[in-house]
Amino acid sequence: IARLRDRGYGFMALAMRVQLAELERFANLTLFALDDQDIFVGGGHHYVSALRFHIVPDHRLTHAGLLRLRPGTILPTLAGEGQSLVVTNGAGSASAYNYDVSINYMPIKELDVVVNSRIAVHGVYMPFPRPHLVNLAASAVQTNSTCGVGGPFGDRPSSATTSPKGQVAPGV
């Protein structure tokens, strides 16, 4: 938590401290965070109200893990069923803007802000938009394939299923 605060993500550090009991029940987490400047100057209100939509439970996705995800891969969030994120730029995709990874069409601002044995935190420019999940997944996927290396989440064996709507993370 101190490293987040030191890197300019004090709001996320505070949110994690407040939600510690809930977050501790997960073996791993990936968090997508706005830095403090963006919270207080820009889209902070929407982000604060949608914080759970920016937390992927039970998966620690570092930069390398995110790069292995294919476009169309669905990431569950703490926001609940039907409130998932979709990789829109990742493994095997080309971006006109030279971004390695995009989620819900938003590029990641700062990869691996904090990484430890249980958590990976990445900075984002603004809160993720919530486009219709089926259309988002369908537009991100050109072919129905598997992620390959290291499974769909990079740090676990693959147990993802595929469908015409794209890859779905286990348990979704």
C-alpha cells in the first residue's frame, strides 16, 4: 500500500486499506487504477463509483501476462456477473496507436505500477467505459482461438472456454 501511495496512487492505496477484508479473500488481484492527479482533476467521480469494475479477482496479470491475452478475452470483475472487462488489444493484435494492451478500448497508461506475489496494479488514463460486452468481445475477436502460452491469464493453466463471443475467463 505504501508503494502505491509513493507512486502517486494514494487513492487506490486508501481504497485497498478500506476494503482489505474483502480483498484478502482472493488469492490474487489485478487492479486498474487512476493516479491521484486524474482522480482529483479529471474523471475521478466516475472511477470512485465504479471502482469494483476496475478490479479483476483471482488473477494477477502483470504486463507480461496482459501481453499474452488475446483480443476478446473476458476478464471478470468485482462488479459482478455481466460486468466484465474485455481485452481489445493484446497478443497477436496490432494497434494504430502503438499500445501494447487495451481494455474496453482504453490503453493502459502505466504498466506494472506495483507488482508483488499477489497483486498487479496498472495505471489507466480514465475509467473504463462499459460498452455492451457481447459487441465488444465480438469486435475484438477476428477468429475464435485460444490464448496459448501460459493459459488465458498467464499465471495459471488454461481452463478457459471459447465461444463465438470470444474467450471467457474461468468461472464467468
